[in-house]
Amino acid sequence: MSYLVTSNFSVGVGGRYWAMWTKKHSDTTCTGCGPDPISVDELGSEKYSMERWGTFLQASYKFN
């Protein structure tokens, strides 16, 4: 949102939300750097999630 205080000066505020997640059985670890890598699924029942949010405030002045 923004608000025009005068014809040259304005202020604004905003927000943002972002989320990301996985389903179960989303973790597979590959070990071994040789020609025959070994895939280990020890953590296969893990589920990951992340949420981020933020707000911001801005001001603007326009010179003639």
C-alpha cells in the first residue's frame, strides 16, 4: 500500500509470505565418490518445511 502525503512525497508499507515443503520420504543421501556410488536412504522418512515472511516500509520524494 502507498499513500501520497503531498504531490511530491509518498510513503508505503508492504508484506510478503513464502513457504516451501516436501512430502515424506524426500531425503536420499548418496555416499562414495568412486565409480560405484552407494545410495543410502537412512533418513527416508524425513519431511522438511520452511516459512519466511517479511515487511517493509518505504518513503519516496520526487524533485521537480
